[in-house]
Amino acid sequence: MIYSSKELAVAANFPNPRIFLNECTRYSLPIEAKPVIRGSNRYSLLDLTLALVMGELKAYGFSTSAAADLIKRLNLEVVGAVLDDFCAFIRLTR
């Protein structure tokens, strides 16, 4: 699945994709654009999941820097494997 920066910004409760991407760069979040499709950057399901976690942490009152520090502690390989298993399960149940 591929997602746009606007979708990630909405998931993370940011009003503008540029502000969200600026914060990702500022705090060195592991959210990176994938190969360009028709001139626009796209992001993976793992990136969307990290944006959702960021949004939930911000909703609970964490600052962006504190939320970024907590996200950096996640083992992204494990999260990616769980997401892959979940996607495979969804495909099998259809």
C-alpha cells in the first residue's frame, strides 16, 4: 500500500503535510519517502503506522520531540514484520 504525505499528516494530527515532513526531518524520524510515483513521494504502511502513533501520542499531550523520542525506541523490523503478517492475514480472509 502507498500513502501520500497528506495522509500521513492527517494521521499524525498535523494541519499541513509540509509541517509534518519538517518535524520528521527536525527530529530524525524513521519516515522516508519511497520511489517517486508520477512526480509525488509515497510512503509505506509502516510510515503510516508511525504517523498514527505520533498522532496518538500528541493527542495524549506529549510534545512532538517527546513523541519522536518514543517512536525512535520502537524496533522497526518487528513492527514491519507484524504489519506484513497482518496484511497477509487480511488477504487470506478475503
